[in-house]
Amino acid sequence: MFDEGKNFTVNSNLVLAAVEVTEASALAASLLIGKGDEKMADQKAVDAMRAALNNLDIEGTVVIGEGERDEAPRFYTGEKVGKGGAKIDIALDPLEGTTNTAKYSQNALSVIAFSSESGFLNAPDVYMDKIAVGCSIPKGIIDLDNTVEENLKNLANEKSVEISDMVACILDRPRHAQLIARVRETGTRIALISDGDIAAAIATARPNSGIDIYMGLGGAPEGVLAAAAMRCIGGQVQGRLIFRNDVEKSRAYNCGITDINKKYDMMELSGSEVVFAATGVTDGSILRGVRRYVDSATTHSIVMHSKTGIVRMIETTHNLTRKSLTSQVFI
């Protein structure tokens, strides 16, 4: 799978391995779709993803794992996975959208990204103020240091559209009440989402998604994963860590972050060559969810490579009567 020097080398095997990992966790989580149990859905996804990763010929280190706010078993920062081989850093979210899965709502995904050592920002589990736009938008058009109104006006001018024709995607949270009000005052329409800000950021770069810009506060780990995807698919992402107390600041210092007010651009969030993969758990703006039948299931995935810019959509049929290391977790 990798070169003899044990360096991070992307080839078709690594790309396929990334997809197989997210397929395994998505299939596992799909057993809990609509059953109202967020923790168990997360548990199933974590167990399946860990089993799949431990079957790869890699020496992987999890640098972006599940948030500490989750009470379910999770991947810890620094956890080692794989059977041995090339040293790679891993950013992952076995189930991005636990609530979406439990409630059978849209945009639940299983997500992973591979990179070389020190390829991702080692982001603590705190909030991040994020903004993302698609690949046709040059750097400098949007900026976290701009006002909301300036960013929307600049984006509308760059796209040669009326500001009222644009759609901003924002997490539906009480903390965003003022942001939502200011966006609506400009005339921009808003797509409110309950969860799934990785998918929302990616949607800004996907043709016909209907989303022009993603903005607002979400998890910092999800911000790094969104940046990894946007490195591959094209687009612009900025993020700034937000701290609510000294405990959260300590987490940042423990991660090696010294400037807690720093504004990160996309290359600082995910700066090395990266492979990104995601598999839909429920239907969403990018991917279809898992379809389960008596003896089989189908998954819909996206896999991307930053160096080549290749984006592949993969539909897989899984024979659930033939057990494997990963299938034993979800059957």
C-alpha cells in the first residue's frame, strides 16, 4: 500500500482503504437510524471504524478525534491504529451527526482524512468560528475579520448576483441568534441545519447544492475535517478558536497552540497532501444514506485527493451474508 521508506504515499489502495473505513462505520451506524439513541449510534460507528483502521497496514495516529463533549466511547487524540507501516496522521469523525442519525434527519456522515505527520492542525475540542465558500471564490473575498454584512456583500459582488439570491448555511443554535438576524437583514436567505457542518462546508463547493456560504460557530475538530475536504475539492475556509473559559484555553496550550487568537486559513488547518473520504449514513446534500435490505446494503461515498484534485463518487453493494473483520461489527 505504501512505499518501502514508510513515508506517506498516496495510491489507489490508500484511497480505497479510506472509503472502506467510512463505509464500515456508516453501515454500523445505520442500524440505529431513527431509534433515538445517539450514544449507541456513535458507539457502533466508533467500534466499526476502529476495527477497520486496525486492519490496515499503517502506523496511524489520531490527531483529530471525537470531541470531548461526547460522552460516548471515542477515539482519543494520540491513539495509535493500524497493523504497522507508513506513519500517517488521521482526522476522523465516525458519525458526524449523531442527532441526525437518532432522529432520521439529513446529513449524517462518517468522515475520515489521512495526511502525513503534522499535516493537520492539532485542534482542541473547543468551538471554532468558521467561514467557508466554494472553489470559484478568490482569497480575500471573505474574511473572519470582516463584518457579516461585508462578507455577504463581497461574495454577492464576486458572484455577480443579488445578495437576496444567495443562501447562507448556519447551524440552528441559540448562539447564532444575532448572526441569523444580521444575515436576514441583508436579504440573504438562510438554510438552517440541526447538525452536519462538515457537509455544509463541502456543499459550498459542490455544483447545484444551493449553498453559497457557510458561517458560524461549530466544533474545531469538524473545522479541520472541513478544511481537509476543501483542500481536495476546492474552496476557501477560515477558522478561529473560541474559548469559553480557562479550561478550554488549557486544552489549546496542551495541543501546542500558543496564539489563542490566531485566525487560521485553509492551509494552516490542513496543510499537507490529504486523502478525504465520507460515506452517507442518512440522505443529505452531498451523499445518499445507507440502504439496508435483507441480505445486503448499499452505501454512497465521496473520496478526494488534494494533490490531483480527483473527486470520486462511489456506490457500493455489501453482501451482509459474507462476514469480514468489519462486517462482524455491524451485522
